[in-house]
Amino acid sequence: MRELVIYNTLTKKKEIFKTINPGKVGIYTCGPTVYNFVHIGNLRTFIFEDLFVRFLRYIGYDVTHVMNITDVDDKTIRGSKNENIKLSDYTYKYKKAFFEDIETLNIVKANYYPEATKHIKEMVNIIKTLLEKGIAYKTEDGSIYFSISKFKEYGKLSGFNPDELKDGASGRVKLDEYSKDQPVDFVLWKSYNEDDGDVFWETEVGKGRPGWHIECSAMSMKYLGDTFDIHCGGIDNIFPHHENEIAQSKAYSGKDLANYWVHSAFLNVNNEKMAKSKGNFYTLRDLLDKGYHPMAIRYSLISTHYRQPLNFSEELIKQSQSTLNRIKEFIVRIKSIKKDKTEINVDDIIIKSKNAFVENLLDDLNISPALAAFFEFIRKINSKYDDLGKDSIEKILGFIKEVDKVIGCFDHLFKDENLDKEIEQLIKEREEARRNKDFKKADEIRNKLLSKGIILKDTKEGTIWEKI
Ligand SMILES: [Zn+2]
């Protein structure tokens, strides 16, 4: 097997993936800010990360996945004030919704979901050290900032050059609304002001609350160590969020925070940036309300390469649905194989398909050719259908289930199995009744199945059934 190669935003190239500890992977992914329902742009990132984690596990790594929950920031505080409820009650609602949404989309749960409000101590510790080292400074109002001029590597991830922001430079960017000494210095600790209401912590660095960036440094290092393997997010996280995480973490520990920085591209809707004002803004719930199957939505989000912009549309969900329907038809067809013995080498087809599937994913999660290899498998098997016997059913279905460990969209296509078994059993009973000339019972069984939407047809080869 080839080695896994992954595009590292830090070096701007594909690199062979090497772990810190043999066989183990520590991965940190920036999680939701729980002030609203997550939208499909967020979900695209979460599903790419799910694909990545599933694939790492599939190829044998013992993965520890950490995703933070941002449950204190300007937006959550504003939301709780607007509804006149406690911050924790406000964020609980959206935290719960987030977990429901990822379950609906069959996203494998992370090992840890640390919440910012429960890790203030860890954040304060880092801030204290940065103050002691003279890399952070306190302003008159008590807020604490990270001085990027004291960190020479600043800009390493994003290519951002702070000198360009100095006086006279054109196109000055507004980076952080709390910026102080330099426009790019970012806040580590926000001192209390009365807009924060009852949201504050009395700490060694003062009364207030943490900035957003420090959360991720504190929680990733706590659960994964000072340096871990992979840090993921959407490309909108690269600057300033991840640049700042890198700066404050390394300034604190003297070590690199993560070895591989992996980012998913944007999601557009109908070729436009998603925006509430344009009426093209979707949460998962909006799409479910329109009657789309969650797995058609998942398939739509997973089937474009993570570094390609994804153009989302309802048309795309419909195409995904018809792809899933084709796989379902294939499964049903395979289950109904009547011959006993297979006359072709199914193992050979499976091995070749599996190799192509895995090799493509090893190449920077190249999903399109990986899926193409899977559909080529279906096409090949379908074209040899008459040569297939019952001894191949488990092998063929087993391969679909194996692919699904990584893709995570097909499980429900097997879910009719119990129904299938029940139907087969009733058909047997009916045949026996007919042999015994118990036509009353035979009719009862036929009617019972009819009430379940199953119609029986007696043919020369025996009784077959169809869904109405
Ligand atoms: Zn983060």
C-alpha cells in the first residue's frame, strides 16, 4: 500500500503523512460556536473532517479526535441577552441541536468535545506565561493582547505580512475589533464591561472572559499535547484564527502546535456565496423540512474533493439521491440472486476495486476517483449478473459495507433486511399453505403482505414480490 499523502497548508504542498507516535494520530478540528444552528457551509467542513478521521481509522490508525465547542463569545452573549436567558441555557439549546445534526448526518462523534467555559483555567495559564515572557501586554482597561511583533514567525501559515499594515500601506485590513498597539495584535483576554452582564470570570489575569483564539490553543494542547499531528478547519479559519493559534501556542510552549494544517474549501450555493440576504442560506433543518434524505445531503457534501469549492444546490441533492437509489437497486438485485454457484472471479473484482478506492484516498483524500472505482465495481458486477451465485452475495454486499466505513452514506440502504426476511418467511408459509390446499390461509398471507405494500406474483420460477 502507498503512504498517505496530504496537502499541508503550512508548506503549501502535498506531504507524506508521518505521525508523532507510531500508529497514533491526534487531530484537532475547530468546532461550532453555539449561537445558532450550524449551516451547510459548517457542515461541509465537519463532513470533510469526518471523512478524514474515518479514513485514518480505516487504514489502521488509532485516532484521537478533539473538537471544541465555543460557548462564550460576543455572539453567544448577545443572543442570550436578546432572549433574556442565562448564557448556558442559551448555548445549551444550540449545542444540543449541533449534536442532533451531526448524528443525523452520520458524523462519527469526536473523542472529546471540550467546552470553552469549562477551560478558563487552562487559558489563563497560557495568558499568564505570555505576559511573563513579555509577548502579551495589558492595556489600560485590563484587556490583554498578543504582540505579534514579538513573534517572528507570524504569517507562516497564511502568508500574511504584518509590515504591510504599517502606516501608509494601502488597503488596511480590519483584523480584530479590539486591536490595540498594532492593528494586528489580537485579544487574549477581554476585560469585563457591563455589556457582558453576568458573563465573566474572576481570574489571576483579571475579571473578564477569553478571546476566541486562545480557546483552541488551550483545549487542543490539553487533550493532545503541546504538539499534535493534524489541525483542521475551513479555509476561512486560516487567517486570523489559525495563524493566531500558532503564534500564541508556540510563544507559550516553544513548540509547533501541529504538524499538518489541513483546510477545506468554501461552499457556495447556486454559484454564489451563501448569505441570508440572498435567500440561499441553508441549515440542515431547512433541507430536511424540504423532504431531502439526510444521506443524500451527506453524499452531496462528501463527494467533492475537500480542496475544491463545492457548489451546493438542491439539484445536487437530487442527483445524490438518485445515486443512492441506484446503489439500493443494486443491493436488492444482488440479494435476489437465485443461482447457487458463481462462475466468475468475484474476489478479483473486489480486490482491484478496493485497491483503487484506497489508493485514491491515500492521495490527499481524492474522493472523486475513489468513488468512481466503487461505481466501476457496481457496473462490472451488474454486467456479470447472470454468472453470479448465492455464494457471492455476502462478498459483494460486504464490499459495499466496507466502502461505507469511509463514506458513511449507505448503511440505510441495507435497512430493509429485516423486512426482506419477514417477507421471505411469509412467502414460504404461503407456498406451504397452497401445497396443503389451505387457500384461506394463503389468501390471508397475500393480504397481509399487501397491507405492507408488498405485492406477490406467482411465476413459473416461483413466487416473487415487489414493493408497490
Ligand atoms: Zn479553533
